[in-house]
Amino acid sequence: MISRARRLSIPLAGALVAFGAVGTASSATATAPSDVTQKAAPTTAAAAAQFWTPDRLRAAKDRTEELGNAVKGSGRPSTPQPDGKAGVVPPIGGEKAGTPASKQVNLPNTVGRVFFTLPGKNPLDPRSWKYCSGTSIQGKFRNVVATAGHCVYDPASNRFYDNWVFIPSYWDGTQAWNGKAPYGIYPATWYQAHDDFVVKEDYDYDYAFVNVASGYKASWEKVDGKYKLVKTAVGRLGDNVGGQGFTWNRSTKTNVFSFGYPAGPHPDGDRPFSGKTMKWCYGQTSAMPAAPKYNVQEHVGIKCGMTAGASGGPLLWNYKSKTRSGYLYGVNSIAWDSDGNDRYDRLSSPYFNGETYDVYKVAANRWTA
């Protein structure tokens, strides 16, 4: 049994009840439990939208490789524990058009890449242009993106990232521009994270929920060597791509899909992924070993060879390929070389319990323009 004290959180049944638990939040600080950190995005939505030119998008590097979020070796499993009954919030309901049955895994349109710049650094320096993965999830105002805590808050500088945007169904950096983005680009307006990640860098709480502004499609014109942005409004994120459901306090032995945009190398230096396209893994979760380096005591993981860049991508329970929807069970947080052969073979997430739900429901109730 984990000695760490957990508060009992009673789940509420049904999405509408869950949303009503907090009330209608606005751009002002929402009512929230004391363990939830809320922060307005340091960069305005308009400035973040203006910042990401095609060249900068294509030049962005994954942040997780630099942070070194990896563990080598294995050990005695940790013991993640529920702190109440299992709960679910249903998904928005999928995309506008139905998806035909397929023997292949249909990739979720909700999953994409998040882009940001390092706080306190020159945003015009290419070394500041970074990315992670993330997914649209259910929310009262259809404006919530789930990702890893370290994809929102920088453990190196102890500050939230700047110029944060989400591009669902990202592909190769080219489809997001010249009017070809299928679903648009969505700048951050508010961050929600757990205090224990922000204050203690405790990776048992390495998750975050971001409210985004309504999206736009971008058309860039290059005049005299400079880009001029022409934007076309496309509306709310959840209306365009749907949103995954949310679940917590589930069994640690559950079949899930993991999705993300890996790009980093394995420990042996091999770099099999480019980060340009979405990848996936499937397997049964199990309790991961404790990892003192990250204060990990309650992680669950699956066998998966994805590398850095996949961080923040979703672990989806009960994912249906036909509807491309399921329930957010976790987020990619740490890569593991469990057998010590210099190849990542597992990917882990914090165990989602009632405290995770506390953070989620603040974002799920927050209105943004």
C-alpha cells in the first residue's frame, strides 16, 4: 500500500452532473480544490496564433528528449490504488462524419501535437521551439486538451510554457498551413495542473488539462521574405474533432491504446521515428516500478517502443476504431528501458484517480472565447 495520503474523491455519474459540480467558470479563476494549480496562458491566444509560422512548426523539436524523461532497469512494482469508485465521463461522440468499419486501427482525429516556446528564452531562437503530444477531450464548452504536466509546465525553469497551441490530426507540418488544416489550430487560454507536479515535480501527477480558444485555419502569404497570416475561424475544438471521454479509478490491468508523435532516439542512438506522423501501441496496463528520480510511486504502463515526443499523448480505454473515440485512462509520461538493452520497451502514465478528476473538472467547466 502506498503510504502517500490521498483524499477520497466521490465520483459523480454522468457528464452533465460532473460539469455542474463546479458551475459555469469563466476566464476568471474558477472554483477549484486546493491541490489544483490554475494559470492563465502567459501568451495571449492572438499572439500565440501569430507566432507559429510554417518554418517554426517544422523546426520544433520534442521537449521530452531534453528533459530526459526515461528510466533504465526495473524493480519491484509500485502499487497504484483507487481512492474511490471508478468513474466515467462519456466522449463528445466522435467526428461529424461516420467512419466505416476497418481491419486497421483508425487513428483518432482528437490526437495531435502541442507546440510551445521555452519560458524566459528568446522566442525567436529556434532552440526555444518545442512540441509534445495531446488530445481533445470532453468538456462543457468543448475546449479542453489533455496532455502531460511537463508539456505545460517546464520543470527546468519552473514556469509555464509560452506560445502554446494545439493542432489536432497534425501531419508533417505542411497540412496545417495554406488553408489545408483539416480541423484548425487552437491557442491555449488556461492551464490546469496538479500542485504536486508544479511545486514538487512529482511525476505521479504528470498530467495537465488546457483550455483553448476557438480555432482557425491559417493561410500564409510570403511577401518580401516575411509571412502574412490570414485566418479563417473554424469554431470550437470539440465541435470539429469530438473529444475523448474521461475515466478514473480503473483497474491497473486494463487494455488500452496509446497514441503520440515520437521523435527522440532510443538509448542506443537509433532514431526510428520522425515525429511527423502519429504512431500507436496497444496492450494491457500493469503497475510500473517505483522510480525515485521522478518521485514515481503510482504509474501504470504498457509494452511500447515509442520514444520522446509521444509525451502527453493519450492512453485510451475502450477505444472504438469505428468512432475513433474512447476514454482517457492516462497520458504518456515516462519511457522505460526495463530490460537494460538500450531500447525503450515500455511507456507509463500517472494512475488517474479522484485527484486527477479534480483537476480535469476545473478545465471541463471553464468557458473560453
